[in-house]
Amino acid sequence: MSLPRTYIGAFLIAIAGIIFWTFLLPTYDNVMDQRNALTERATLLNDRQAIINKINDMAKEYATRATDITRFTSIIPAKKSAPELVSSIQALATQNGLQLTTITLSGNSNPEANTYQRQPVDLGLSGSYLAFKSFLMALERNIRLIDIVSIDASPTAENSPIIGFQIKGNAYYIK
């Protein structure tokens, strides 16, 4: 082989190497980066689709339990509603033959980190013992949750069938 042919061959190989390193290698790296980005995007898309499926499943479960949720909000309302509480207690007392003499709704008594709040209720009622017993049964069957803490009874007058009752209890609502 002649020396100029060797130099020409080496020169052509060097030019091919330079072209490879300047043009083809960056293109190859770009293609590999795009493949990696495509894989990441496909993973992200699959994750988002899984999240959407979970949301749809939760929506279906919510729809199937809508009646339970409605009942629960009737038992423990979402907000403090003093007029509704007073009217329901007044209706129960009237239906059972008692007279509601006093009602006091105090502030919240449990500022702890519970999911519900307690509303202390003090009631003054007057009527017969049988009417009071019927009132307590109706209060127990009432949809609104009210816990009785204490009951005090005293006659209003000597030899009178009318008894004065003082009830302390708690009504609940969600924070």
C-alpha cells in the first residue's frame, strides 16, 4: 500500500468519526431521551387513568350509599341548627302531652379534635308522669340523636298530678 492511500483512508475514517460524533450521536441521544420521556408519560397516563377509575368507583359507591348518607345527616346534621332542634323538641313535648316551660341551648362543650360537636340542651317540662315517659320514648325513637345526661323531677304543687321535669342532654352536629 502506498502512503497517500493510507493517509486518504485514515482521513476518510477521521471525517466519518467526526460526522458520527457531531451529527449522529446527538441525534441518537435525542431519540433515546424521547423514548425515556415517552415511557415516563405512558406511566403518568396510566397512573392518572387509575386515579380516574378510583374516583369513578368512589362516585358509584357514594351513589349506592346515598340513602345511608341522607339518614346520617338527619341523625347528626352538618351544621348547628338551633331552630330545628327547638321545634323538634317542642313538637315531641306537645305530641306527648307535656308543656315545654324552658329550653336552653349552651355553646359547644367539646372543642377536642372530634369529627362532631356536642350541643348541651337543658329542658324544663311540666306534665304527668305517663306523658313524660311517653316523651322519653318518643325522644329515643326520634331521628335526631339526643343523649340524656340527667333528669330531675319535682312536683309543681302539693297533691298536684303535674310534675316539673328538668332534663339535661346533648345534641350533636358535625363540625
